Amino acid sequence: MVNKYFLGTQFPIIQAPMAGVQDSALAIAVSNAGGLGSLPCAMLTPEKLRAELTLIKSQTGNPFNVNFFCHRQPQANIEREQKWLNILEPYFEEFALSSAELTKGAGREPFNEETAEILAEFKPSIVSFHFGLPSSSLLSRVREWDTTILASATTIEEAEWLEAHGADAVIAQGIEAGGHRGMFLSDDLSTQIERFALVTRLIEQIKLPIIAAGGISTAKDVADAISMGASAVQLGTAYLLCPETKTSQIHRAALKSEAAKETVLTNIFSGRPARGIVNRLIREIGPVNADTPEFPLAAAAVTSLRKKAEAMGSGDFSP
């Protein structure tokens, strides 16, 4: 008999949504293999979101997760943004990158009314949020169908807030986790702790199911998390070398190299702390730079630089 975990999956494994390096292909493969595939949606246009959901629905009958950001819309600060461009100017010159080639706009949108309308067409069984939760009115829209709501917490205080504001389960994001920190009550990095300690504390103090995340890559890691009381685990980096991802060849090579052993939390790629492999840009202007524009505006210029450098065979500017 196939075991069904609390998310309706064969295995207690959630594939972390990874914007920029995956689309529906990975989510479909994971869901069909018995885990919970996830689609990162913060960077998708309404048209692309609808197309991806249509594809997933046509390729799997198993549960899948759609993930959204809940960051506040950034406020334009011309002076700060120009200062950031000035910091990056030497690199623009090095790679002959003109101002006309720079990416414009935020690139990532928070969950909104239009997105909720699209989700209502597909009624996904699981929806997850990063950087808190959407407004109560938007969350009520999602609850109009039988949906399980997941959200990330990096501290006990965030988990308690999520429990009080409508989450059905909490993703305990340890400091080892790749990608963006899910912090939303504070930007103080000293509050961030390791997965084991965070999961232990949340299991003791939170009534909701706890999903362990951060530094999980082996069957033993999964078994250990479940044995300590986690209801499931979430992992992302372990999937980056899969053929179903869009991970670049430069990124794949870095993941297989000795460089992958040195990671750090940095805000220079987007404006929010995220874990990445230490590279030239991090060493020279990071890892944390007070002059980065507000999330996600910082990503625009760096993304343009990354693409130009990668086209020339360099991973010095890749997160």
C-alpha cells in the first residue's frame, strides 16, 4: 500500500521552488516520482503562469505546489539606485556592458489579486509563500477551494506569526538553506539559526506540521529530520544538477567544484540575503553591501552583468 503523507504525496519530500533555474518540467518530474514538485511563480507573467499551470495539470495527476513571494513593492530611490550602478560601473566597463543592455524593472512580483484570479481557475491543492503571507483578503481567496497553505519561517517569532495568520504548515528554513532567506519580521541576520535547532524549537512550540529545510541532500538527512518530528522536508540544491532544471553549465560546473564548499549569505544579487557560492563579485563588493537597492531592484543590473559574463565563460557574477 502506498503511504500518503500529510501533503498527499508518496514521500515526505518537497522540491523547493527555485526561481530562475527551473520551470514546470522539474515540478512535474518530482510530483510524478512521488514527491511534491514546486513551481516558483514570482517571476512569471500572468500569461506564463497560466501556461505553466496548464502544462502541469496535463502532465501529472499528483499534488504539486505553487510558490509566491509576499514582499512589499519596492519604493524607487533614484539616488540609491544610481549609487549601486556606480559601484558596478567598473564591471560594466570590463565586459563592455552598455546602459541600454541593463535589465529594467523589479523582475519579481508579490502575490496579488490577478494571481489569485488565475489560481482560482486551477485550484492547486498546495500553495506556499515566502516572506510572510499575503493580506487576509487575498489569503481568503486562496482558501475558497481546498488548499493547504505553507509558509517559510526562519525564527520562532515568524512561525508563531504564521500560525496566527492562517498558515497550515510551517517550512522551518535553517541558515544552511540555499536561496533567499524567508525573513519577514526582521532583517537582523544574527537571528538566523541552523535547521536542527530551529526545527527542534518549532516542534516544541508550534502546533502546525513542521517542514525541515536547509542543508538536506541525502536519504539520511531526510530520515533524521522525520525521526526528530518533522512532517516533511524541503530541499532545493540537491535538484540543481537534474536534467529537468535550467541550471546553466557554468553553475553546474561550480556546483561540482571545490568552490561549492564555500558559501555565504549575501544581498548583492537581489537586495535580500540569500545563500550563494562565494565568487569574485561577493569577495569584491560583498557579501553584504549596505548600498544595494531595495529587493528586488538590486537584481536588475547584476542579472545583466551575469548574463554577459556567462556568455563569455565567466561565473564570477553568478549567484
